[in-house]
Amino acid sequence: MHHWILGVGGVGGLIGAVLAKAGEKMTLIVRPEALAQHPSELSLDSKFGKFAVPVSLAVQTGPALDVLWITVKATQLPSALDSIPAASQIRAVVPLLNGIDHIQLLRERFGHDRVIPATIGVESERTAPGVIVHRSPGVRLNVATAGLPLLQQAFEHFRSFGFECNFIDNETTLLWSKLAFLAPIALSTTAAAASIGDVLSHPARKARFEACVQEACAVGNASGAVLDANSLLGTVSKLPPQMRSSMQKDVAARRPPELDAIAGPILRGAEKLGLQAPATHALVREIRERLDESQS
């Protein structure tokens, strides 16, 4: 099977390296200006293995492909899609983006049945072109059941490498489970410019973090998901205290954060459903103030 990766960062590089190592045909889509300098291999340093594996490079997709993994930042998605010609025939599009709204955008572009919602929980970073460091203790990959049977073999490769993989029947629960977990962490750590351990050890910050979890779960459940706020809070308490969110790292590096992709569904959903989300509003306001200060 031929897999293509759009967005060769920490997540895309990890997915690409594991599948290429397992013998799957792998092509990375890179920007035209980066093609000449990009290595024709992926190097992965992970607790599950350390290796380099050859891959193919291209600046756009071919006329026919089996699986397109989209792993760009949400802020980069519209421009990244320019590398996919309208005439390309794609059997499945699997986006691993933060947020929810990208699913509708991609289904409008590629068709409802070809887009398979998926989420990934991992800390993985591209430290140089083609060089990926997987830092988290594990990887959790969840994909909508519609991905069966096309992704079954890929799942076996991921499980053999060490991933925890699940097929999820309820797409809404699949997407909101990730968002309700991610958003409070990303917003709280970024607003405070602190690790999750620092947030949870500070009474006022912890209270607002927990309120944000409750708000995200309330909107998700009202949207058709099945979420348990107490379960999410229990999972967060087990995270490494030094963990920092990718949004926090983006703000510190003065890169555009995925603020709308991560907080937007909660705020817009709350307004639409007649719910309140004061903690989420307050965190977003603090982040915007931090962004304004960094640009002044």
C-alpha cells in the first residue's frame, strides 16, 4: 500500500518512519523550496526503536494514492492543500490535526466517505529535516471505524512498534475526547507560560484548568459525544509534570498558535448551545494578551 504524508513534522515523521520501516511504500510531500535540502530518509529516535529508513519525496501528490495522512498544523492546512491536485484519486484521507473543524473542510474537498477522522496523543518533535524525536512514553492512535478494513494492516504495524491503537464507532466522541483533553492543557500552560505540573500546583490556575475541562466536556456532550470530565482529570494528573504543550512552545517561539482550532469549537459550541464557558474565555483572553505583548 502506498502512504503519503502531508506535513512532515513530529507526528507526520513518526507515522511515516514507522510505516516505511514496516515495508510500506512511503512518500513525503515537502515544499518545493525545501525539496533539494530534505534528506531522502527519515531518522527516528524513540523508546520503541532508533533507526533511519529511506523514503520518497515529492512536492505534490500523484494521480492515485491509497492513504493520505495529513499532519500539518491547523493554521497551515489551507495552504498545504495546494499540494494536492484536484484530479488526484485518493482512497482515504486520514487527518491528525488538533481541533474538529478541519473534518468538515476536508470532506467538502475530498468527499464525506474518503475522510476518516482520527486523533493521536503523542509528544513527538522534528529536530531537523527528516529527524524525528519521539519523547512521550507512548502513542495513542484512535481512528473512526470507517477506516476498517483499509487501515487494518497499518494498525498492525503501529501496534507492533508500540502504539496503542483503537477503532472508535462514534466520530463525535472520537474528536471531542481529544479536544476536551488537549484544549485545557494547551490553553492553561500557554496562558501561564508554565508546565502542566506548575499549573496544577497553583490553586487558582488549577481551578480554572478544571473548569475548562468541565466546559469542554459540557459542549462535547451537548454536541453528541460521550465524555467524562472526572476521567479526563484523572488522566491529566498522571502526565509528566514537566510537560509543556505545543501551543505554549509555538507562542514562546513567536509562531502562530492553533488558538482558534483548539479553543474555537468550545467557545462557538457553547454560544450555539446556550452554554457558558467563562474559564475558556479567560484563558483565551490571557493568551491573546501575551501574543500582543510579544509583538509590541
